[in-house]
Amino acid sequence: MKTKVRKIGNSFGIIIGRKILDQVAVDKEVSLTVEDSKIIIEAVKSNNPREHWEEMLLKANSLEDKELLEDFENEFDKSEWTW
């Protein structure tokens, strides 16, 4: 794809078509680097460490082995926690 560099305020920008952005899963943020006189544009993964937790927890809850966490109980849990 060929595009023009455009002046935007004191900076410059380019228009990248939706088709190209979809191919690399760009959502809202990209990372720019320069390597060997080339501008590399990479999609930035979400910085939300809890992204997709709800789906994972719902999936984990559907496991038939409900005794999965029983082995993790310790003395602190028994004596220090107040319920």
C-alpha cells in the first residue's frame, strides 16, 4: 500500500486502511520503532492485566473437579482468617 505523509499540527502522519489494521489486529495503540531506516509499526497488546479474566474464571468454574483448591489450605488460613 502506498500512502502520503501528511502534516498534522507540528507532526506528520499517514492514513492506514482498516483492511491492513485488521490483518495485524491493531485496536487503539501501536508501537513505532526504527530498524535499518525502516519504520516498524506493531500492534500493542492490551495493558490491562485482567483482560479476559471473567471468561477464564467462568470456564474454570465449569470444571467438574471442584476439589481443585482443597490442597492449598494452610495453617495461616485456618487460624488467621476471620470469616
